[in-house]
Amino acid sequence: MNKRIVYEMKEPYRDTFRVTGYEFGEGEKSVCIVGSSRGNEVQQLYCCSCLIKKMKQLEEEGRIRAGHKVLILPSINPYSLNIQKRFWSTDNTDINRMFPGYDLGETTQRIADGVFREISEYRFGIQFTSFYMPGDFVPHVRLMDEGFSNPETAKQFGLPYVIIRRVRPYDTATLNYNWQVWETQAFSLYTSTTSRIDKNSAGQAVLAVMNFLSAQGIIKYAIPGKLQSKVVQDDDMFLIKTEKSGIFDAMVKAGEEVKMGQPLANILDPYEGDVLETLYAPADRIVFFVHNEPMTYASTSVIKLIEK
């Protein structure tokens, strides 16, 4: 293992900003794995730490095949992690909306530029990321419907679902999108949580990366029986939206099967406790996403369902 500083920036009042990378193997730049880019992505950081531990073991046992290099960046935003603030502490900008970056721009643009210069030439890019809405997911791999990423390749992770999402204008400044502009096959891995650690889904994510590295011939790893991933278009999900705002009382969890007409959640009056609204399943489905904050606004997608 080679531990090195991938990017650093001097600060006048704090310790130097550093992005640390962990390299395994030598040769072709095969896979780059990026963890948290936001300050509340503790689960994503934890996934990378577990992955680094596993890769150390594989390297010591001689199970990384010759001619391949794997780079892992546990966090590209350690400052925000230190204070548990989702976005950049001074101007509230999102590093994952600043790629490919600009070396003479704002602070987060400079960080994105410095990091991207180091990781833009890898054949595959894997990012542990989080959704813009707070909630719990069924673990899955996600890719955009434009670019170099292939759904059949995504199935090699062995996760239950491969989600294909339509590219939106704001995606053009994300790491995933820009990786693909530079001809890197990019995949986003979503685990169950973001701001809290879930060891089970983290273990599932690490195993998924092991599956992928093994399928690509990068490591020697005996793959247990993999799931047959189901490919789902993001636009085909059924969104359950609120009509009222208030306290969100979920009755189901991500991954649960529900029947048509089954209550999914209540919206409660925050002052008087009365049920303002009950959300029901429109058909037999699987709960893919559930809002996990105690409060919700009106006209908000709080639950996403997919076909069984």
C-alpha cells in the first residue's frame, strides 16, 4: 500500500487541507474509488475505510493481480466532515457540483480541480455517494443513461438493483458525469444510510466492490453466489408525495414488500398530534426509498416504490 497526499491547500488559520489517497498494486490505472465529498457522508467514509482494510489484506496475500492499480480516496472534503456540515463550511457550496473544477476559481472549484487531475485517467470510477434528499435506500448501483457506463458491467457489483437515471442539467458538474466525459466508466454506489453507520449495508457495499474487482480480473477473490441485479429506469419508480406538511411517521422500511392499499406513512399535525394525511401503496411493490427525517414539507416525494 502506498499512502500519499493527492491534493493539499495551505490555509491561513487552520491546518493544511489534505486529500489522502491509498494506492494498491502497480501498473494501469484501473479503478479509482471515492468516498465522502460532503460533510455528513459518514457511511461513505466508513465504507472506504473497510475497503482499505480489505485491500491491505489482499495485497499482503498477493491477491492483487499484476498490472493493475487501485486508488481509494476516503474523503475529498475532510474539513466539512470535521464539523459534520454537509457542504463547504464557509460558502455552503457542494464539491460534487464543482467538477471538473477550476484552479483559479473558488475554494471548492480548486479542490475539485486538484482531485480530478489525479483521478481522471482511471478506467473505472466508483463513488460512494448520497442522495440530495434525506432517506434510507435499498443498496444499489446507479449510472447515467449517457456516457461510457454500461448496465451489464454494473451488474458485476452483484447488488439487487441497477438504476439508470436520466441526465439532468445539474449533473454536468458532478464527478460521475465528468469522469465519463474523460472516458472513465463511472458508477455511483448507494448504501442504506448517509449520516449514520450501518454495518450491514457497508459490508454489502464492500462485497459489491470485491465482486466488481474480481469480475474485472483485478483481484483474486472467490465470489460467493451473487444476486441477479434487476435493471430499473429511475423514471419508472412510483413516487409517493405528501399533500400536507408535518411530522413524518413512516410505517415501512426500505426493502420491504408492500401490498396495494397498505398504509405507508402518516403525516401528523406537529402541534396537536392529529393525523393530517395517510399515504397508501397504489399497488404491490417494493419500498426502494423512505424519507428518514422527522419533519416533511408538502408536495415532497417521501417514499419511492419499484416493481417486485
